[in-house]
Amino acid sequence: MKNIALLAGGFTGEYEVSLNSAQNIAANLNKNKYNVYTILVNRDRWFYEEGSNRIDVDKNDFSITVKGDKIKFDFAFITIHGTPGEDGKMQGYLDLVNIPYNTCDVTASAISMNKAYTKTIVNGIHGLHTAKSMRLFKSDGHDIATIASTLKFPLFIKPNNGGSSVGMSKVYNAAKLPAAIHKAFNEDDQILVEEFIKGREFSQGIARLQGKIIVLPTTEIISSKDFFDYEAKYTSGVSEEITPADLSSEKNEEIAGILTEVYVRLNCKGMVRIDFILLEGTLDFYFIEINTTPGQSSNSLIPQQVRAAGMSVPDFYSELIEGNM
């Protein structure tokens, strides 16, 4: 039996979402193969809860002591959305204590958390387009007239390092820009102002399983809101998710090729989810972002896609563990 540390929580507003992910992963990990310990990560302490007891993690060797027994972990399954689980910080710690984990490594995690850097790296992949954008830094002046003359409205304003659409706005004119910029800077010191791409919105998982890169079925997201924001993402009934999406087999094949190239270029490991838009009319592929610790609650997109591919979720998680040990 292998001891698995299931790392959940984190330092962002997605704490609760992460706990839901952890609950679903724990329920789907094979009890005959793994002893699973959910470790909650807060700014002030990392701990394992046993009943009303909170047992602190010994960060010197990443272990816990339960009823006098020292438990060392064979593997860490990270399901922290945002910092420190999605931006490379936790990966760096685990590398130092020599514990394998399920996600991208430090470099790939840190780069893919930064939307502007990611776009620079994936730029030039055949068939992949990105929206025209500007990056603003909190420490600089922001000339609204320059932004308005450089980019075409409507515009999306979003934190550069945000994991979950928090702090994001869509604006239709220059008058609304200052408030939107202020809102995004509440979440991050760097923000992106990006042209809005009109089209159908999709999200698709991709993972390395048994040494092979597997592209999962596509999900189309049809939101009743103006864009797929935090509320649309986490409130039931606000958006409709169709898996597998209604696309031709040629289109699916073309998308799979682009996603595979993104995965390879960013040197991804484990499972990631890539969001993209197919432009109205031409269905050209526009890359939005990559998520390296995608949500795993039972109705999250990746579990939906795994089931649609005819795979079992427990087998999928098991392969992520075995393939990275």
C-alpha cells in the first residue's frame, strides 16, 4: 500500500473549490492500493485532520505522526488551485524533499500561471491564434487613451496570474476601463487587457497516461452570462456544458494536434486543461489559457471528459499516480 498525501486548500479564494476537488479524488482513489491522507495547506500551517484532531506536517521530511506512528508519503497528489499548488511553489518544496507528484514541474507550473508568458511560448504553433493584448504593471502609469487606441473594444481585463476568473471584467468603452483595471489590480500586480474574441467557448483536458499523451473529449461551455466568469464556473445552472462537443471529426483532430503541441511546448506533466475559443464564422482556434491543476469535483470538466472517453475516473487518477512515481 502506498501512502498518498492529497494536498488541498491553498492561499486563494478557491480554497473551498479545492476541498471539493480533494473530496472527489479521495472517493475515487483505489482503497486497496492507496492510503490517502488529505493535507490542508493554509498560510500558517499544513495539517491532517483526524476527527477533531489536527496533526501538523513535519516539513523537514514531509511526514505526519499519527498515534505515535510516523507516516512518510510515497506520492503527493496536488489539487490546490492557485498559489501555492498551481504556480510551482509546492512543486519546488516537493522536489527538495524528493517526493514525486502529479502535476507539471516548477518551471512549467510557474510559466503557465502567467498568462502573458504562456501566450509567448505557444505563439507560432500551427493553427493557434491568440487575442491581441497589452500587459500592464501596477507600478506603471496606465494611459487609458493609449489602451483604447491600441486595442479594439470590447475588451477583457484580467489578472495575469489569476487561476479562476476572479477580478475579471468585460468592458465596451473607455469610460469603464479605469474601474475594471482597478478591480484586476486588486488580484495581481500585473494584468492583461485583451481583445474579446467572439465565438464558441471550449475547454479540454489532456494528460500523459502510460507514457502516451491522451487528449480527452472536448467540452463546449454555453454560458447564460456575458462570459464564463467565476459565478458561471461555480454556480449550477448558469452555464451549460456539453461533452463531447458538437464538432466534426476533422475539427476535433485539428484541435487535438494543437493541444498536444501546447502540452509538449510547455513541458507539461500529468493532467492539464486548456481553454480556447473557436472564432465565429471561421472556427479558427484562439488559445485562452492553460490550467495545470484543473478542478476535480465530480461535475468538473476533467471527470466529465474522462467518463465521456469511456474511462473510469479511479483508473485515470491511478494512472496519474503510477506514471509519475
